[in-house]
Amino acid sequence: MEIDTVEDVTCLNPELLQLPEVSPFALKTTPLLVDDLFSQWLSLPETGNLFFSPFILEERGERGLVKSLINDAKAGTAINACANFSNVNAVGSNSLPSMFSSVNAPPLSPRSSSGSPRSSKQKSSPSALGSPLKLFSDPMQEVIPQFYFQNGRPPTKELKEQSLSKINHLFNNPLNGLLIDEFKTVTKEVCKLPSFLSSALFRKIDVDCVGIVTRDAFITYWVDGNMLTMDVATQIFEILKRPGNRHLTQVDFRPILRELLATHPGLKFLQNTPEFQDRYAETVIYRIFYHMNRSGNGRLTRRELKRGELISAMQQADEEDDINKVLRYFSYEHFYVIYCKFWELDTDHDFFIDRENLIRYGNHALTYRIVDRIFSQAPRKFAGDVEGKMGYEDFVYFMLSEEDKSSEPSLEYWFKCIDLDGNGVLTPNEMQFFYEEQLHRMECLALEPVLFEDILCQIIDMVAPEREDCITLQDLKGSKLSGNVFNILFNLNKFMAFETRDPFLIRQEREDPTLTEWDRFAHREYIRLSMEEDVEDASNGSADVWDESLEAPF
């Protein structure tokens, strides 16, 4: 195929040089033209600068694009890839006439009408759009507002003015300041915090223990310290934690519980019995850490405080006169049930219980094997240091887990008990180990025994695990019937109750689904204990006749 050579190639506009429109079929029949043009382009020195290795270019005394960029980077100078790339393109453009002078030039494509789709594409030539590298070399200067503040986000001007107006109103005399009893109004109206946090906040500001908080000292801590813009959980966390700590311990909650006991109308009857005030405060703290400190290390983090329901419970306790309506953590009836249960098992009243004491819990409902696992400290290391005995805090954890197996802390507690090898899964062999004693007790009580094979099928149906050969903790947390699995394995009384399914209890649960299993149990137990106390009082002839040597908790 012969093509006439263009005499004066330099007068051609390279932007208008195009290959003719050739169909794929025609291109296959005449491949020599394309191969010839491609060979000529590869033979150009400027094309070699783009692809040849730096060593070959150095021997030829030329400086390629890649080597230029590498040398600029080593020298620490600004890398201008666009300039280097444009230089090469410029050289290539100047050599275009020499390329076409050596070969027959292809004919120019015919001018298309302005309305054709192809003409619109041709107008957007690479030179008109610019180099792709150049498009990214000049990024837009977008201003990103500051989103992290080490000491908290500063308050807005409007919020600061509103707060200062309230502060000026409450601090009538800025020089004298406020006493601790007068500071409660500031805690409620300015800080919007529960009133029983007033003393803790007062002492946080009064670092010199002078007994007075001035207006300037409060503004410095609350407004200038950016406490004003923090969420309630963070505010409480900062108030309660000790300097230098990044967590809360059980000791940090004692000041606010002392003030709650001293000021709440629903707890005033305990003011004459300080020993039970301490027990109530301990029980509340143990319940808080049981539900919220999921790591179990005794260090409550800011994240754990935010994720729990403690803040809403504290606000409810501050607004509600009947403390027993605050079911989360603060209910006195719940404390009463827990403490009385512990007192019944602690026969020698040394505030410790052993295996034989715990086996009597719930009218001997638990098996020996599960009790042995508890005292082996598989689910939780005992807080006390008396070997072979469980303290009051350990009993609180046990009782909350036993009476509400639907909660996540309870599932984790009992999962560790059944997981004998600690590999994170429950196998049929491990479950059978605990169920064997249940089966033996059925036979002793002349009950119809249920074979383990049938029990295993029932458990698989209730949990619906991802794998049928084992059950994970995640499988249990995803099922609403997981608590019954543990009752089947080691609590005969609750297993039989589940099999019979009392219609009255089912209807009672449906009436108020917001109540937990623990709430229902504590309510029933409190009524039972109250009735027993009334009967005992009547038999003694007076409610004030007590054997003080027993130090009964009623």
C-alpha cells in the first residue's frame, strides 16, 4: 500500500493529525501500516528517554524522565513531573516532521460536521484538557475545621453568655462564694447534674479544702475548662475520677452514694443504721461494675460509662422520691433481697460462704459440679483472699448471673463455667458432663429422665448455632432462649419450670416486657421475705424484739 509523501510536513498542525477511520476487519487485512508507524515511533530518541533504563541513557549522555525524577527526589528539590513530562512531549512534537518525512503519511481524515458526536470528542483534545498530571498538581485549598480538642471543645459565645448569666445570678457575692450546702443549686441549674453529685463537684473545685467555692473558681473549672460543652457521661467521669487516672474504681463512687443516702427521701429510714447504709452502697457499686465493667478488671473506662445505663439511672434516682422505682442499680428492695439471701447462706455470719453454703441456694437447685466450677474461680476470680470461700461481692455477681440468665454478663459468667478447656466453644462432651448430674437427680426424684441426645437436639434448636458441633458465646447472645440452656445443664428446679411452662408466669411476662428476669425475681422474693418477716414479728409479739447477737439485716 503506497501513500504519497507530504512535502512540507512542518506546516501541518499536529492536533489535526488523525488516523483514518478503519474498521477492525480492515485493520486486520492491512497490519503493515500500523506496524510501520509504531516502529518509527519507537526509533525516536525521545521515546527511548521514556522507556530505556537510566544506565543506557547515561552512556548515551541523555537524561530520561524517570532518572530526572529520581535525581530531583535525592537532591531534595521540588519534583515537577508535569514540567519533565511536557519537555519530553515538546521534543516529540518537534520531531514529528522528521518522522513523517521518512514514511508515507496517512491521509487526513475528512472534516466532520459540527453536530456529529465524533466532532465533540475531537474538540476535547489532550492539549486542550491539559496533562493528567497537571490536573492533580494543583489541589484545591479546602479548609477543614478543627474536630479534635485535647481539653474539650470550647463553648460557643451564646452558650458561654447564657452560662455566665446563671452563674452571676447564683453567686450573689462573688468574693465570698458558696458553701457546700449552698452549692447544690449550682449543680442542678448550671451543670444540669444530679444533686447527689454536688459534694463531689464541690471538692473537685475546692482543691485547697477551704470550704468555699468562689465564682471565679467555678468559672475557671466549669467554663474555662470546657466542662460546659462535654456530654453528661464525660462530665461525671471527670468529676469522679482521681487526678492522674484514666478510669474509675469502686472507691470513686462512694462519695456520691454517701450523699444519696444522706439526702434521698426514700433512704432516710436507713440513717439510724449506718452498717446497712454501707451494705447498700456496696451493693449498688457491685451492681454497677457487674453490668458496666465488662472487662472485669475493676477499672471502669469512659467508654464503658457511656455505653451503660448508669447516667439515666442516676438522673431517675435524683428525680424519683420512691427509690424502689429505680430498678437499675439503686432499688433498695433489690439490695434487701440480695443481702437477705447472703445472710441466710452465711450461717456463721463471718461474711463468707463456702461450697456447702452455696449448694443450699434456691433449695438445692444447683448441681455440685457447677458449684465446684464457681469455687474454682473459672467465671471470675474471687475478690476476697480467704481460700475456699466466697465474699459478699462474689455472691452479688453469682446471684445476678443466676437469676437473670438473659443478660450478657450472665451469659459470659456461665459460659466460662461450662467451657472446661477454655477454648471459647461449648462442645457436646462439655455439656454432657454437667447434664449427667441432672439426669442422676431426675432418677433419684423419680422423675422421667430425658436422655442427653434429646436434650442436645433441644439446645441446638433453641440456640441455632452457626456450627452444629459446638456453641460459641456469640451464638448464645444471639438467642433469646439461651438462659434456658444453662438451666437445663445445672439448675433442676428452673429446668422443670421451663418444661411445665406456667401460663400465669408467661402472661405476667407479656404484660410488662420492659422488666428483666431479675426485676421479676426480686419483686417476688421481696414480697416473700416481707411476709415471712411479718409472720415472725407476730410470733414474737413485737416487731422490735430481735436477737442483736445475730445482727439481722431487717
